Amino acid sequence: MPSGIRIGRIAGINIYLDWSLSIIFLLLTFSLAMGVFPRWHPDWTPGVTWGTAVAAAILFLASVFTHELSHALVGRAYGVEIKRITLFIFGGIAQLEKEPGAWRAELWMAIAGPITSLLLGLIFLFLAGLTAGPLEVEPENPAELFAALSPLSTLLLWLGPVNIILGLFNLVPGFPLDGGRVLRAIMWGITGNLRQATRWASGAGQAFAWMLIIAGFAMMLGFQVPFFGTGLVGGLWLAFIGWFLNNAALVSYRQLLVREVLEDVPVSQIMQTDFIKVTPEMQVSTFVDEHLMRTDQRAFPVEENNRLAGMVCLPDVRKISREVWTSTTIRDIMTPASEIALISPEKDAAEALFTLAHRNVNQLPVVERDRIRGLIRREDLLKWLSIYGKQHLEELESKQAFPG
């Protein structure tokens, strides 16, 4: 998932902006300031044109955020916590703490976004009409009609259709678009088989993605494509979106397979039990010389009175200069247990994988009644999947029909 810079918090949800968002912001601003608005208002000064273009780009990104926020708020109503929303070049991603547990939750979470975009579009168009007021031009002459609009009315008139298009595009029944999630929820409700529903929705998503890729190449070759037009830049962008959606559909289905394979496997079956623990009073110099330099272990549990006190790893050591290693203890640089993601040995491995991915860490301490029992790492899960994954998937398929 895209990383990003945290810019704030709304309704308990952290808001992040990915660096790639600057690309779409600049593309939007330049296309509006150099193309759309000069055609509508040839008499505008450069300052008005560029100012309106920047405002339009900002409000469009705010609309995308509102779309994602609606997913989060509906999810919260169904008990699905969303701690983070990241805006990036292709829109936004709401990071779920867990997947919806029922098809109805998935359905309403998915459809909330497009409905929000469609409502925003209608509101912007309504406000555009209000701010425009009566115009003293013939409605048969669109050029004069646009030219008579104020910057505010122009801004609202552009935002309205764009949000409606965003809502309709997301309703395309191809995973991982919202419409694909709606399709998956409906098929999940009908069949009771989430894997099969995801397979169908992902297939629809790949078909739609390849349509965009083919249309993009046709535009680059000079063909006129309905709704999209022609041109090298537009065709390249359309093909790029198709490529992204195709990969996302494939990855989404594979993630589901991995999750299902790991769901019935306890963490205790995969975790590492042969690992080194350190004490809070150990000098950093001793830790580096005797443990960091002599083993392949990357993160070390810190144990005090037979209980987990924290974790320490190489990045913690790098925070201090070498000159103070002998006068600094592990307690001074460790991450306290209260700030660490933990998992218990009876939890399933799917939850461990989910936590590793969403916390962006490489290992989790396995703790039982505050005592460290093991470590589970990404590589442990990947190794287990490479050895046993195919066998477990075949066992799952024998229990639940999975038509080819």
C-alpha cells in the first residue's frame, strides 16, 4: 500500500498523502489552466485561470477523500475499524483493520463511496446553477454561456460532472473497484462462498482492465475511442490505469487465497521458538558485539522479570552515536511493549500476516500472559506457504466446491 505524509486526523482516522498525489495534482492543474478554462473563458487573466485551476484540483482531491471517508464511516457502523486513509495517484485507499465479516457489510461499505460521489456531483451542479443566476445569453450558444460564468460557477460546474463520472466509474462491476466489491458481496450472499465470489469479481475486474488497456493503445495509435477520444497522452494514461487495475484484481484474489490457507493454522505452528532475548540493563555495546554482529536475528525481545518489556533492533541502535554505546542501556533505546503489535500463539497465521502488513513490520512477538513464547516473521509465513500452501488449498477446495 502507498506510504505517505500524515496531514491530520478526522473522526479518529489518520489522513496521509502519498508523494504520487503531486503528479495527479499537477496534471489536473495544468490541464485545466492550459486547456479547459482558457477554452471556456478566453478573456480571463492568467491569475484567475490558474487560481481557479488550483482550487478545482484541491477540491477534486477533497472529493476523493470524502468518497473514501464514506467507506470508513459505513465500515465503522458494521464494526470494521479503519485507522488510515491514504490519497495517492489513483485515488484513495482506506486501510481496514480487518475484512468485513459478512456480505451485507461489504455491500454497504462498497456502495457508500459511489453514492457519495454521485451526491457530491449533484450538489456541485445545483450550487453552480444557484451561483450563476440568470444569464443574458442564448442557451443555444454554449461558448457564450460558459464565458458568462463567474470563476466560482465555473469551478462548481466542472466539479459536478467530474464527481458524477468518478461515481459511475467506480460502479463498474470489476474488482477491486467499488462496483466489483458490490458484485462480490452479492455473489457472496447468493453462494455463501467468498472465494468463488472473489474469483468472479476479480475476473470481471481483469476483463474491464484489459478493455482499458486496449482502448488506451488504440488512442495512442490515433483511433477515436468513444467517451475517451484520441491522443498519445490520454491513451498512455488510460492504458496505465488498466494495467494498475489488472494487477490489483490479481493481487486481491491471491491475497484471499493466502488468507484462507492461513486461517486454520495457529501461530504456534509457524513461530520461531529458538531466538535470543536480551535484558533492559544490557549495554548497547555488548548487545551489538555479542548479538547483532553474531546472529541473523534482526529484532530481539527485551525480557524483564520473565515478562516482555520491549523490542530492540538495529534501527534503535542507529539512533545514538557509537561514542555513547557503553554508557547507554537497552532500556534507553528499546521500543516499549505497550507500543508493539503483539499476537498470541493460539491466533491464526492469517491474523499474523494481516498485522505484519498493516503495521509495516517484519516480525511480531508471540506473547502469552505477558510472557514471550516466540517470534513470527514474514519469512516464516512465506516459507510455510511455499511448503504447505498448495496442500492446504487443495484440502480447502475438497471441502468447499471451487468450480473451474
